[in-house]
Amino acid sequence: MSRTSKIIHGLGLAYIQQVLMVFVGLWLTPFLLFRIGQHDYGLWLVGTQLMFYLGLLDLGVTALLPRETAFATGRAGSLSEAKELPSIIGQTSRLVLCQTPIVAIAAIAIWLFLPNEWAGLRQPIAVVLGAFVLTFPLRIFGAVLQGLQDLSFIGKANMAGFFIGTTVTVTLVLTGFGLYAVALGWAVTQVSTASANWYRLRKHFPGVLPSSLPKLRREVVRVQLKQGFWISSNQIAQVLLTGTDLLIIGKLFGPLAVVPYACTAKLISVMSNQPQLVMQAASPALSQMRAGESRERLSQVCIALAQAMLMISGAVVCVVLAVNQGFVARWVGPEQFGGMALTGLILLSMLLRHWNVTLGYALFSFGYEKRLCATALADGVISVSAIAAFVSLFGIAGAPLGSILGVTCISLPLNLRALAREANVSFAQLTRPLVPWFGRFVGLAICAAVIARVWTPATLPLIGLTAAAVGFVYALAMFPVALREPLGSYVRPRLPKFGLKFLRALRAEEVA
């Protein structure tokens, strides 16, 4: 397969996985909320944010592995010629194993210093912390598969792990295990996914994993930790941005206030994963291209990815604006809806962050760890400070407002400037292809907001029909934009194939 074909094939399965996980996850939230109680569920939402902080002890070593794997195959020209790959994986594995005792000590410290008001979470979170430590070194297998662009299997493994863990959770909740059920389900998900990734590597890529772990070479460790330090510092900023809002709200207003915020943002958080899948799938390919493609080619790819990312993100904004109030009311009750202002602010924050994610993935693939780290840390500090101030002033709606301030003042302008320099294009050349999308998006978003103000779908069929109608209108309006360069050069060649498959399916139905 070509790089583009691998990305499209992997994305197709990833989106199917996401749709199934959305439906199961949306059903699971009220199931847990009404069976373990709002207080305990709020504790779980706050407590699980600790996993993000614990993951920082990886120091960015595992996060480097997909890119280094892609670099190795790109330099060699093919996987079969990438003779240095087992050594790279072996060195990383040895280093991660050395980090694992430190992670275990940190997990024990977190458990010992949990606040007294979280007493109901103390024993269940011990299960989660133990599972995290045990599976910490096993994350290497998924990172290698991502670098090899085996995106289809990664999607299948994640889907299988999610459903296995969900089954365990539901079964144990129904038998009265409470928060233990959620903790054990989470642990089973991690173990099953890591085991599947290991089996895939052993079975289908037998020459990739080393037969034995090599001794750590000081120079290799120094380079890995130096590069990983910047990635880890960048991850600190991401943790500040993704989990701190819940912690601040929980601290200022208590666990009960976390639930309306989380429920209002639930549909957004679930659907926001869809655009990010594009960059996750394309990141290894960008790393390969850096080894052998021209800057002009790289700039075209980066702009095309930004077009695709923002088009998908814009669809999420329009659909959620139209249905979120009715969805939350039908899902967990109208009292858990935080309001249209909160919805709009979370969506705006999501859209801006998606654009910044596109820039960040591209810059990471080009080796800009240090710059990304400094930018993300500055963004994180500004955002968290603003979130704390705005939440105390304006309530829970202040959380997304603080995030918007950080990304617009720090990350977007700095990352746009860096990518323009790397791709050897001007700032205007980098952003001009996005103007046609922006004009249409603003009009469609205003229409979706007006629809939400005058009519709220109250039943699941109406919610689904409204979402489908808004999505269909958005797709029709954006289709000409998708054909514009540089994204059009990837879309147009594949339109006949999709049309041919559609005609064949129609003919098969007629014959049947």
C-alpha cells in the first residue's frame, strides 16, 4: 500500500471503531451515573486524571518510538532493509524497563497522599495504579505498530480491548462491585490491548522485535532522554490542558459540579477524537517523508492535513451545536446540561485546539521537540491560570474560556510561524487555503446555533435525524472546498473508486 492508502484504510476502521465506542460509551455513562451515584462517579472522573500525570514519568521515550521507527524504515527504503530497527526497539525497551520501578514508587506515593475527601476512591484507584504500572512497559508494542503504520490492526486491538473492558465493567457493576467494577474494567482494557499488540508483532513482524535486549549505550540513552525530555515537558502542558479543568472545578465547587460540566462536554469530547485520528494516522508518514521528500511537497501535505482536520472539526461543531441540549437532556437529564454558552465555548476551544494539533504533529515529525515543548508549556501555564481565574469568576463556563485564551495567544501564532519556516512558505501561503472553509463554516455554525435556540430535539430518533440533516448539509456545502488544492489532489483520485464501489453495491442488490 502507498502511504496515503494506509492512512485512509486505517482511518476507515478507526472511524468505525469510534462510532461503536461512542454508542457504547454514551450508554455506559448514565448506566454508571445512576448505579454508583453522582458523587462516586464525579470522584472517578477526577481521580482518573491522575493517570495523565503518572504517564509523564515515561519522559517521552515511548512517544519517540513511532517516529524513530518511521525514520528507520524511511531511511532504509523498506521494512525488510531496516536492519537497525531491532536495535532501536531493544534500546527503548531496556530504557522503559529501567523507568518502571520509578513509576511504581510514584504510584504508591499518589495512593498514599490521596485527599481524605476521596476516601471512597482509595481502594479502587489502587487497582488502576497497579494495572498502570504493570502495563507501563507494554505500551512499546503499540508504539512500534504505529511507527510501522499498521493502523488497521491498532484500531481492531483498541476496539476489542474496549469491548472486553466494558463487558467486565457492566457485569461487575450489576453484581454490586461499585467503583471496583470501573477500575477492573479499565485494567482489563489495558492488558488485553497490550497483549494483542505484542501478538501482532511476534506473528506478522517477526524480524522487528529483538531476540534479546541489548545493553544500554550511554550515547543512545543520552540522545533518547534529551529528545524525550522535550516531549515529556510538552506532555506536561497537554496534561495541564486536558485534565486540569476538571480538577479545578472539583476543587472549587466539589465533585457534584464536575458531572454537569463533563456531561455537557461528553458528546464534544467523544466526537473531537474524529479529527485527531487524521493526524495520528498521518504522523508516521510525515516522519518518513521528512527523510526523502522536498520541502515543497511537505508544505503541500501539511496544508492538506490542516484542510482535512478543520473540515472534520467544523462538522463536529455544527452537529453538536444543533443537538447537544436535547442529547444531554435525553441522555442523563436536563439538570446535567450546562447551557448553550458552555457548549459554544467548549466547541470553540476544541476547534482552535484541533488546528493547533495539526501544526504540532507536523512540527514533531520534523524534529521540533524543543520548540513545541516551550510553546506548549507557555500555553499550559497561561491556560491553567486563566481557567482558575475564569472559573472562580464565571463558574464552569470559565474553563473553556481559559483554554481559548492560551491557544490563541501562544500556541497558534508560534506554531504557525515555525511551520511556515520549516515548509519554506509565507504565513499567508500557509493559511490562505483555509479561507474558503472558514467562510462557509461561520455561516453554517450560525445556522446550527439558531436551530438550537428555536428547536430542541427531545427523542433519540429526532436527535439522530437532526444530526444527520446538519451533517448532510455541512457535507454538501464543504464538498467543493474539499476539491480545492492541495487537499483536492488526494480527494479527487479516490472519488471514482468510491463511486464504482457504490454502483457495484446497487447492482448486487438489484440481482438479489
